[in-house]
Amino acid sequence: MDLQLNGKIAPVIASSKVLGKAIAKQLAEELAPYNILVNTVAPGRVATHRTAYLDQMKADKRGITVEQVAEEARNMIPLRRYGDPVEFAKVVTFLASGASSYVTGSVLMVDGGMVKGYGCPGEISS
């Protein structure tokens, strides 16, 4: 299934990401009195077997090489590469550690800068 619409991520997927942020914020507020932290981690293109499989499916569908698909994807990422699973794991490890004791209700983007905006209309950012 191709989740692209005019070269952009499908509106349903984008909406679900905003909903995930809202749920994390709400749960963080409700659970804070119990010293329970709630955060989410949003990965971008991470070099996994699943990503390779999806790239291959897209290449087959378009009749191009998997390397061409991967190059197109990398060109959409400011760091121009897929993330390493270890990089993603380090962020999760941080959140599971005591070092994150004042982090709650957050969405940590581990995407190499791929997502350009992640706020809700009318949201005030500081």
C-alpha cells in the first residue's frame, strides 16, 4: 500500500501523529501526580529489514532500482541518510533512564530532520 499523496505523507498518517502527541500530553498530565512519565518517540527512516522491504516494494512498483528509491528517500532527509537502529535505541534508552526525570508529554523526533513541522494549529510554542 502506498501511503503517499502528491509526494507527501498521507493525511491519515499525519493526523495519527498529531493524535499521538495529544494523547501523550494528556496522559502526561494525568499521570504526573504519580511520578509517571509519558513520552513518545517518532522514528523517521531507520535502516531496518522492514525499511529495505518497503523500499524494494516501491522500486518494483515503479520499475526502478531499490537504490534509486533509497536515494530519493535520503534526499528528503536533511542529514541525507537513514538512521541507524542504535541511534533510535539510544533515544529510547535515555527516556528509560533517570536522566529523563523531567521529560514528560514530549514527542522526540528521531528522524534526521525529515519532519518539517509537528505542531497543532493554534498551538503556542516557546
